[in-house]
Amino acid sequence: MSLIPKSYLSVLKDRDFFLLTCVIFIGQFASAFLMLALVVSVFAETKSNFGVSGVIASFTVPGFLLMAIAGLAADIFDRKKIILLANTIITLVVLLILFSIETVYASIPLSFLYFAGNVFFYPASAAASAQLVKKKQLLAANSIYIFTLSGGIILGLFLAAVIHFFLGNRATLVICEILLIAAAVLSVFLPPLIPRKIKNYSVSKTLSDIWSAFIYIFNQKLIWFFFLIFALMQGIIAFGVTLAPGFFDEVVGLSINKSPIFIFPFIGFGVLLGLIFVHNWKLQEGQIVTVGIGTLGFATLVLGLILRLNAISGRLLLVPVGVFLVLLGFAVIDCIIASRTVMQKKVSHHYQGTVFGANIILSSFLGATMAPSAAVFEVLLGYVNVLIFSGLGFLALSALFSRFSLRWKF
């Protein structure tokens, strides 16, 4: 019995889809190296969640400002050319960061430029992944795409943490640069990925059609519900990343140099379990989201209560924290897969890039606002109360989503 589902193998046998998957994975891997280098540098120097939130903002604000243009570009121009150009630009930006890494705050504006370039990559690659497969293969293709995005980041962050611990920031960034060069070279071998144009095509007509499509989409409660779920997951990730360095340093007792090595294998295992769950439990997408949010709420609340009651202390605390990280990865990946699958099923291929771009705009806005909000809540409430109240909130959302799922039959 194969460990990889047959539906996955069928999609990956397509040479072009496999090549695109490699480009996405290597790019995510490289981004993980850059993100870890910047977060570790800033937290090590400032010991502040607000400092980390500034780094997170440099990752998310470009999406909010530019994703509408990037999504539109993915619906008009050859997606291969967009992917190649984006990879080339961010490769050059990392080269500049290499020369400025000793000045931490000088590298943050360059990080902004890196993710501004990366903004154009995401809608183009997302639409291309759907363009290269048949409609019946969308669920498998989506799972591979999401696993590639999340797996590349998680595995990259873990290996970057190990390399950073032993070799330091500069070596981490050099490897990031090598990976980006590889991604840019592989992009050359992608086939033309020109969006399917309708008869009497023009840019003005495309803009008008996209506006009409959005009016239709947001009149469909099923689509906007999953649109919001996808964006919410990105905001939750930004919230957690902002608090993670300080939480592990102050509460768990792992320094910023050691905590990433502990964190990412557990989250990666949770992501793997989430993928297995999605493809072996034949649930509707609304039910998957309900399970995901409920799992996240349960795990967060239990960890908060363990810390509040001081039920476990010392190194034994690593056990419930590890379980929490597994359930976190499981919950978030399930919600992301379910929401993206619905959007790709219900939205016309012609507007996939724009819709995905609009979704990233909202995701970036939530990320840019929830990162500093996390720092503020920690100052006002402390890590333990943030966990408890967040857990209660997620459980309430899960109950609400369950009700919607039953009423709207999805």
C-alpha cells in the first residue's frame, strides 16, 4: 500500500505540474530562511514582541498594498513570465540583504521589497496550479499546493533554525540566495501559462468582467464564507508567530536560537496529519473547517489552563506544548485546504488569479493588524490569558461555523 494517495501520484506524474511544485517548494524554502534570519535577529536584539511584529508587517503589508495588481496581472499576462520575473527580482533583493544584515533595521525595508516581489508570485502560481490539472483533480492539486507552501515553509524554518544555530545569519542568507537562484532557473522550463482569454478580449473588458464576477461572488454566501476562513487562518498565523519567540523564551525556557528547532517538526507533523485527515475522512468542506477551528480552540484552551494551574512545569512542559503545536498544524492546514478548494470549485478559472489576489489582500491586512495586536494583548493580559481567551474564542467560532454548515448544507 502506497503512503502517497493515488490521486496525488496521478497529478504529480504531470511533468509541468511537478516542475511548478518544485519551483514553489524551493521558493518557500528560501523564504523560510529569510524569515527566520530576520525574526531571530530582531528578537535577539530587541527582546520585544513589538520588534517581531514589525518584521511580520514587512512580510504582510506588501500583500495588502500590491496583491490587487498582482492578481489582475495573473489573469492577464503569461503566468510563467510573472513567476520567472518575481523569482529573479527577489533573488537580487536577497543579495542586497546579504550586504546589510549586520544592520538589522536596514534589512527590514529590503524584506519589504522581497515580499513585494513575492506578492506577484503567489496568485500566478496559485492560478497556474489549477490551470495545469483537470477539474476532478482539483482537491488533490490543492492539497499538494497547500502542502508545498506550508511544507516548504515549515521544513525550511526547521533547517534554517539548525543552520542558524551552528553557522549564524550570514550562512543562512547565503543558502537562501542559492535556493532562489535554483527556483529562478527552474522557472525557465515551465510551459507558457497564458490565461484563457474570452472572445473580443481587452484589458478594460477584463476589468469590467472581474468587477461583475466579484459582485456575483460576494452575493454567494458559500464563497465569501470560505473566502473569510482562508484569510482568517493567515491572520492567526501572524498572531502566533509574533508571540512565539517571547512565549518560548519566557514561559517554556527555550531561547530564540533553540525554540525554532523544537517548534517546526511538531507543526510539520500536524500538517501531515491534517492532509491525511482531509483525504481519508469524507467530510464536506464546512465540516472540515468546524473540526479544524474546534481542534485549535480545544488545544489552545487546554494549554492555557495547564499553564494557569501550573499543572506541569520544567522540561515536562515541553510535552503539552509539543501536542499543542501538532494540533495547531493539523487545524490550520485543514481549514486552508477546505476553503481554497471551495473557492477553486466555485470561481471561474478565468478569475482565479484575481480572486486569490483579493484573498491575499484580506489575509495581509489581517496579518498586518493581528501581529501588533498580539504584542498589545500580551502586554495587557500575559501569555497565559491570551491562550485561554483565544481558546474560548475559537471554540465559540467552531460552534458558529457548525451551525452555518448545517443551515447552508456545506
